[in-house]
Amino acid sequence: MRGTGRIGVTGELTVRYRRPVPTERAVLGVGRLVADHGRYVDVEGELVDPESNDVLATGRARFFPIKGEKT
């Protein structure tokens, strides 16, 4: 959990595929912290084709920090 410095577990994950994602070459993953609610954090991200700059997939997730765990 790079954005908060806390280790957590996935509580919810939604992925929307907008285009086929190639498996034979690398794609770029970009994520951002949307909100830190204390008991959980919301994040968003996307997979981007670095050759065409097309967004291949978008995602939203909710992570629950593990008490006492720090990175």
C-alpha cells in the first residue's frame, strides 16, 4: 500500500476491460489513491498500452489495512 505506508488486504476489486489486453508484451499500470478513510482506502487504476496510449482496462478497489503492519 504505497500511498499510505500500510499493508492491507483486498476487500473489493472491480475491473472493466475496454480493449483486449496483450499478453505477449508489457503494458503500463498506473494507480492512484482516491481516499484514505482510516479503516479502509479507495484506489483507482488503469492499464495503458504504451505504444498507442490506449486505455485497455480501468479498475477500482477498496483495501483494508492490517492493524499493526507497516511497510
